[in-house]
Amino acid sequence: MRRRHHFHIDHAGHSVSATVQTGHTAVVEVLVDGKEVGYAKTSGDRPVPVAVELPTEPPTPVTVRATPGPGIPRCVLEVPGTEPQMMSPRLY
């Protein structure tokens, strides 16, 4: 059964959101400031990294690491030079 889980965090003045659709093949979509900038698929419960850039000057490369399972999915924002930050789950 497929289910959608939503996550969000604000970083460097930008909104970063992720949607994880679970099921036989997990799908991860990443939005920055409301625009889709990353997309990835994975089989099973393996973590999947999605590399994106924040529109700063110069652009900041970040990675959203989504773990579809087991259990409840999780998302972490990884920014070079800082500790990974857990993204908050959102109910939509």
C-alpha cells in the first residue's frame, strides 16, 4: 500500500520540503521554495540521497537523505560543514 509522508525545514532563508511516497518502490520529491528541484526512486527501505542546491549566492549544495522505512519514514537535511538536521514531519 502506498502512502505519502511530508517533511519540511527552513535553512538559510529558504524552505526545503520533501515528500516520501512509500510502497514497493519508494519515491522522493524535494522542493526548494516551492519548486521541484530533486527526484529519486529506491527499492525497499534503503536510504536515498537527493542532491539539490539552495538558491543562495553562490548556490549552496545540500543533500536530503530520505529513509523510507522500516516503520515511519525520516528525512535529514545534510549541509557541508554542519551537523545533519532532522526535517519535521508535516500532516497534509
